[in-house]
Amino acid sequence: MAGAIFYKCHANYTEVTMSRELQNKSIATNTSFQNYKYTPGYNAMVEDSVITDETFRVNNSLFFIRPLTPESTFTFSIMNNRERVTFTGDQSAVLVSNSAIELSLHGKWLVGRSLITQLATFLAFTEYRFKESSRLWGANAAPLQHKVLFETEKIFCAVIDNAQMSFMDLVFCRDFISDTDVINKLCHFIRGIESYWVAQFLLDQVLDNSKSMKSHKLYNSCKEYGVSESYFRKLCYNAFTCGPKKQLRMWRAAYSALQLIENDESIATVAWNNGYASSSHFSTEIKTLFGITPREFKDLEGFLNE
């Protein structure tokens, strides 16, 4: 199934990562992935580290924390209507903030961190590709007062029941866990960030086959978005830490890689459908970005259908 391929859209790098199950299948069938590109600092959307008794300044970032001892507790305080409100807990939690707040961890914790812009870009890409926007949080959804500790336009904090799964596992498996509503509400919060909509707009420009090639021009994209070219570039750098052309290059390659796995079409057809000049150019691009060839991606098709 397509869910076995996890798309990780980073600030200036996009990579396709196999799930553990898929990796095990490749090993069992002697499929070679030793050349799979590893780039330190980019292979983990949310990088985990073990922390003991530390205080963090959370700003424009996500923290996913999990206690490692029964004595572990967390505390964070925020200004709400000119009053300082303090929250304390001792279980797994996710904290996202667009404004600076302090998070104090007492005892031993497993901490995962990510920039909000990276997370917004990642969510935009996966939702565009897998058409998951239908899962937008509904206005009449059941309240979650017992899980959501605090929520404003700039801050979201909620406790997580599942104490074993990583943050990315929770996102990908949110339809099958007890924390489904919390993760969906978190995704709704992330959709309120402009980086999400910049990413959605660019994806629509380059991946919608119904659009003419003229719409792919940066100048035309800026006009359609309603801002100047210089300001649009600034928005892209804020979201991706790279220009729109480089980011679109990564997305086009990732989108093509999934088509190689999902479809019965030939490598030449996939290359042509996605605007590559030739099969040779396509093969070089995929090999450069992901470390494996289009043919090796094509060989994954059988694994996903088992």
C-alpha cells in the first residue's frame, strides 16, 4: 500500500523513506538499499534525544515529549489575557508554539523536536498527494478538554495516551489509535500556518496536470497568489529555507517516485508525465536525490501489493 512510503518534506531537502516493514521485506528478498541516501539532520522529521532536567524556549517549533521514569514531570507557563497560566503534567504530550514560551522538563524525558515550518510543509505534501484534506477538523467535533491543555491561534498543547509510538507514527496511524482526535486537531492547528498554504499553492501549481505550463512560471504563480515576486520568494524561504524552484524540484521527484511504485506505467512514461526531458535525465535526478534508481523504486511495487 502507498502508506508504506513516507514522504518527508524538509526545509531544503525532500526524501522518501521506507517503513520498517518495507525495509524488512527488502532485506528478506535481498533487494539492495545500501546506497540509499542518508543526510544527517534531515532523515528525521522529528529528531529524538534523551533529556534530563532542562528548560527549553519553544518558539516556532514542535516538541513531542515522553517521560522515561515515573518521577518525570513537565511544566510550561504562558500569558493568557494578561495572566500567567501554568500547566504541569507527567505523561506524553505534544506542544506547538508560534510564540516564545518556556518548557521545563524535570527528570528523564525522550524529546522530539521539529520546526513548525517543516511540519507544515510535510503535512501539506502528504495531504495533497493522498487527498487527506477531507479529514479537516469539523466545527462540531467532540470537545477534548481532558486532552487539550491549551489552545490558541499560536499555541497548542495536548497530552497523548499512547506512550510507545513516535510522533511520526502517531501522525501516520492516527486513524487507528486512541489519540486520533488529538492528532487531527493538531493537524488542524498546523493548517492555520501560512507555510502550509504556501506549500499547498506551490504543489497545486506543479502537480496539477490540468494547469498549463505557463502557470508554472514563478511570475505567474506570484500574480495568482497575490503578492510580488520578491515577497513570494521570502515566503518560500521562511517555509522551506530555500527558493520555490529548488523545493518544487524535490517535490516533483518525490511525486514521481511514488508513481513508479503505485502505477504500472513504464519509467519513460512516468518521466514524460512529470515533465522530465528524457528517461536518462529522470534516472539521474532520482539517483542523485534518493540514492536509488527508478528501476529500484519500480521493484518496490510488488512488495506494496503483497
